[in-house]
Amino acid sequence: MTCAPNTISIACIVALGSFLTASPAANSGEMPKDFVYLRDVDPSIEQDMRYASTNNFTGVKVEGYDAPECVLVRQAAEALKAVQADVRTKGFTLKVYDCYRPARAVAAFVEWAKKPDDPEAKVIYHPNLPKSALFPDYIATRSGHSRGATMDLTLMPLGATINTQASTENGRPRPCTAPQATQAPDGSIAMGTSFDCFDLKSHTIVPGLTEEERNNRALLVGAMQAHGFKNYPMEWWHFTLEPEPYPDTIFDFPIEPRHPSP
């Protein structure tokens, strides 16, 4: 799907990794053998798994996220490891917000979109749009994340501390579009919006950003592209490894706690 200039369309705002596809029915059950925990491939990559907590636009832990772990097909995890090696030489680390997303979680997002507005969530995540405008036009029923090679991520300075609390300022909810200084409220570098900001300002290339924010976005995109990832232009944080190992399969196995090898 493409987006006309100066307009907002389905995956222009929320993709939440949302792509309309012709994929077959979801495959549930246990995690396939060629999926891995990112922590087992590169434990140095920071993880701030929003949907396994209440710090996300739904306000609750999302169904299917039974552990705060990034799960990906192995090829995507290995490619992220290579990106991490590159950005560490520049004084940064990757931080992932979401990776594989069970189909049941996508269904939960759709159900959330049907409920009445939550004033606090609106201020934080979609300050310029009513919730009624997000579905069906902005939240699709299938997500590229459910194919295992898509992730949402950002950059953090090495040694920075992750803030896992909801974004507030002076005790009040902080809009995702609020100005950022050198760092975003969650400890990542300034990108112009926070993660899951349902707004035109989240487009990777958009007017109104500071020079630092533009440079930071370009740094992330460049590092990811160098290792086979394609950015979704309506969300600066959203990337997919190409070619995808499972371009036509939607998975629905839950993300369970990782069991370290003895």
C-alpha cells in the first residue's frame, strides 16, 4: 500500500507493523525451530518490550506476550547482531521495542480500537487524532511482525538507562509529538517522536524535525539498510529483513519465557 503526499492512510500511522497481506491462516502452537530469542544471539542489544508490559497504547499487557523477550527468525536476529556491531563503534546500542508479534496480539489491537477513547492514551499516543479514526482505517487485521522478520527499534547511547515508565512531564501525560532534547524520555536518542506515535511526525522523512533528529533517524536507517533491512517510511522505528524467510505465513505461537541453556 502506498500513501499519497500529505495524507494519512492505514499503515501510515499505526502500522504497529500493520500490513494487509494475503497470508494464510495463522500457525499457532510452539515456537518453530528456526525462530530464536534475540538474547541468545546478541545479549548486548537492549530490550524494552512494550507489549509485554502496561507501558503501551493499550494500557495493559497484550495477549500473546507471556515474556518480555524479542523473538525473531534466526536470519533477522543474526542481521541485527551485525547492525549492533556497527552502531557500537559509534557509541550506540540498538534497543528493540517489538519483534515477532503473535496474531492474537494483532487481534487484541483491533479490539482495543473498537473501545471508547482513553483520554490519557489519546494525549500520549494519538494527540492529533480521535481513536475512532484509527480503526478500520489505521489498524489492519494482519501484521508483518507476525511473520518473524520485522521489528521496531531505536538507538540508545552506550551506558544509558532505559526508562520503562509511561511518558509524563510534571505529572501529566506527555504527547508522543512533544519536543525532545538530546535524549527521548525513555533514554533513547532524540528521534522527534516516541515509539508508537500515531502521527504524521512519525514518518521517517518529514518536515519540522531538528537537524539532530533528522541525523539520528538517518543514522538508524543507514545502519539497518547496510545489513538488509528495509524501513517502513511511515514509521521511523519499523524495519523488515528482506527477503523475508516467511513472506506468506502468519504465526500465532505465544512468546514464552526463555530457558537459558545450562
